[in-house]
Amino acid sequence: MSILTERDRQAVRAELAKLGGPVKLVVFSQSLVAADLCRENEQLVREVAELSEQVSVEVLNPAIDRDRADAYGVDQVPAMVVEGARDYGIRFLGVPSGYEFSNLIDAMIVVSTGEPELSDTTKSSLTGLAGDVDIKVFSTPT
């Protein structure tokens, strides 16, 4: 059974037309840990990837692919890395469904272009930061 409805597919296809380059979704999944969530996450990602030739999917098991999991800083499943020309550090833990789904699509567009849609004022403010900032956003499904 499909996760995305035909209406969702049309809307996502239109958004993915904005991709400025290739996007790779690296999914970390295990069949023994959080199996249902991992399966749902993999299915969702594959359905999204089917909607654009610019999107590829790689599924890894963190217990087997430990070096890759460590390199990406992934220690939980399900997890997803959203990469464009480089790794910008965007990670999703859990299944990006509901309101988080639009964040996944937006993240894909941003990494494909390498340019976030920020105002000049915001960009100017960010240049004043003394170092890297690790931002984590937590949400719960409702």
C-alpha cells in the first residue's frame, strides 16, 4: 500500500521540479530495531525518489555500515541524511511524516541548490556567528 496519495505525488513532483541538482537520501534502517518505523521510512523515501530522476536513495544498516554511520553521526534508526553536492549536516530521525514531510521536501530543495532561502538581513546576522551552531528541532506526531 502506498503512503503518498496521487494528490500528494502531484504536489511533491511539482516541488521536486525546483531541485537545482542531485539529491541523495541516505537512509539508516534495521529490521530488528524499530522495524515498523524503519519499513515505513524506507517506503516513504522510495516513493519520493520515484518522483524525480534527481533523487537517489541509499539504504544502510548502522550495525553493518558502522563507519558510514559514524561519519554521518547517526546512532539511531530510522534516520536519514539529506545530501546535495555536499553534506550540509541535515538529518531526520524518525519518519518525516505529517508536518515534517514538508520539511524533508524543503531540505531536499535547499541541499540541491546549496542556497537557503534566507533574507539578506538573516544572512548578514549569521555571518557574525563566531563558530558553527548545532540546531536540533524536536517534534512529536499528533
